[in-house]
Amino acid sequence: MNKTNIGLILAVGAILAIALFRIMSDNGKMKKPETAAAPVKAMPAPKKTMDLSQAQDYKILSHQDLSYSLRSRQKYVISADAATFDQRGQTAVAAALDFYRNDPADAIVVYLAARPEIPDIFCAKAEYCRDGKGWSGDKINCVWKGESSPVRLDMIDVQVAAAMKKLENSGMDKIDDMAKSVAGYLNISQNEVKTSWFKTMDLMYSQKPYEINGD
């Protein structure tokens, strides 16, 4: 091999090395690996062919971005004047569709609060994953998941629930002590407090699957 060929090979090698360095660097600094959720490839939002005739107007109470590196996930809590099983279920579904159209994500979950005063007590839920992989990302054909409850709370129930939740969040966990404290605060009997609180528990833990039909 003559000197000309050797020189040509060395020149080509130098050019490739420079090109590789430029790809891996940015202004002389190595690029850091991406940690945010991968961009969502927005799929066409479904047409409103499902029955949403009983969906009510709603307000957003809170929003959380629960994404991780492989999956974008958004959680919304809303409130609405929805009283029946179908009204609540359809309102949560309609909100999930709205949120997907406005800001697509791999997974969107909507919780409908029983009342704005008690935003962490829910009467309906709709989970929407357009790619069918569910909230965790490892499911198959899991596009929709819905729950709803027909249990209705009156104003005293809401007041009791708000007070009980406050005590619960402070670390108190004995129902008798909590009921005694709330009874004194609201000027009602401890039995009334317990009856009201058990009604709220029924609302939260006896929700039934809400069937979601249509695309």
C-alpha cells in the first residue's frame, strides 16, 4: 500500500471521528439522557358516538402530571352537579375525552368529586388510555375503565365528611374519637356522625363498573 492510499484512509477516519463526536456532543458537552416522558404520538380522538346525553357541565378542581419516562399520565379531579349513576359516569367520560383532545396523553384518569368541599371523596371515575395499554402500560385492549355510584350525600353528610377527613389526615384513626370530636363541632349526636360517615364510605367503596360503549 503506497503513501497516498494510507493518507487517504487516515483522512477518511479523521472525518468519521469528527462527525461522531459532533453527533454525541452539544457545544462541547455530552448530551444527558432524556428523563421526561416520551412525546405522545397523538392518536385520533374518538368520535362522540357513545351516549353522553346525560353528561353535566364540570369544573376542574385539580390536575396532576403523573408521567414517567415511558408513559405520559394525567390525573384530573372535577366537580359537577351530577346526581344519578349515569350522569356521574357520563360526566367523567366526557371530561376524559375533552382532556385528551386538549392535551393528549397515553393515559388520562378523571375523578368526579362528590362535592367541591370534599375533593378527595369521589362518586365516579373514568380512565381513558387511547392505546389500549391501561394506566400501567402493560395491559391489552384496556381503553376505557369506568366506575360510578348513585349514592347521594346531603349537606350534613358533606359537613361530616369534610370534618372526618380533616381528622383522618391529621393522624386520628379511631372512629369513636373522631365521631365525638365532629359531633361537638357540628352540634349533632355521635350516632348521627357515624351514620353519615358510613353513608360516605358506602359512596366511596361500593361503586360499580360503569359500562362505556361506543368509540
